[in-house]
Amino acid sequence: MKKHFTASNIIFVAVIFLMLYKPTRVWFIRQISFSPTITKAEGSPRIFNYDWNLKGLNTDDINFSEFKGKVIFLNFWATWCPPCIAELPYIQEFYNDYKGKVEFVFVTSDNVEELNKFFKKTGYEFPVYQSYLNFPEELPPVNSIPRTFIIDSQGNIRADKSGSADWNSTSFRNSIDKLLDE
């Protein structure tokens, strides 16, 4: 019996190939990313122990306690993660406009050589760290990446977002501006 490839079979194979191709997945994820919301402080989990040593991969080593009393953008990510890569252009634009107002902490398990190669290729320039020990116990466990927390100046976790998001949207920026004014 002869088998013929129909147009629908060819399209199906092409779609599967494109979804396995990393740049296509990144593009698709970017298209469906939405603006995260920031919740009210009442009832939010709160960070009490900021003692968390971080090794700077493209910046100086720090202790997370240096950021106590400030608005913090805390992101867990990796260079090999398509959803992470999909949200990085939004994050870089947000970082460009809000560095100095918001504290940015990007945590990865990537090695420094891989990170430097990735940054050289992409042109990103935000500060990246590796964790020396476990992060603050009040943070929910990070079981998938990307995972981002927005922490207000009182230590309340005001956003907890798993997956890719548009961190540069007007609504998110407006929410951050309100947090900075609190």
C-alpha cells in the first residue's frame, strides 16, 4: 500500500519541528506573556530574615540584607530556559529604566563562563548571582523557572510569578511606581 504525504501531514510535521526549535518556542512564549499583577500587602507572605549570601557572577558578592527596606525584583532563571529567555527583553527594558529605584537580584545556577557567553551574545547587563546557601525561608520554594518575586520595602511579597511575563508593560510599571511611593 502506498502512503502519500498530505498537506495536513506536512503542516503537522512543520509545526512540530518549529515548536522543538528553541528560537520559535521563545518567540511563541513572548507572544503569550502577560503583565503580572501586584497584590495588596495585607495577607502577603513577608520576609523577616534577609540574611542570604549571594556570589556575584558579573557583579560584586552581596548579602541580601543590603536590600532590606527597598523594593526588590527577585528573579530565578537560567540561560538554557526558553521561558526565561522569552521574558529577558522585557526585563532588560524595565531594568534600564528602574535600576537605582528598584533593587534587581537575578539568581541562577549557571556557571560564570556560560553566563558570560550568553551576555556577550545577547547584550544583557543586569546583575546575576549564585546562591551560597538556601534563600530566605519565607520565600515559597522555587520548583520551576523563571520564578519572580516582587518584594515591597516592608518585606511583603507582593507578586509571585512562575513562568514568563511582560515585566515592561505600562500596568506593571504603574504598579511599581505606586510601590515606590508607599
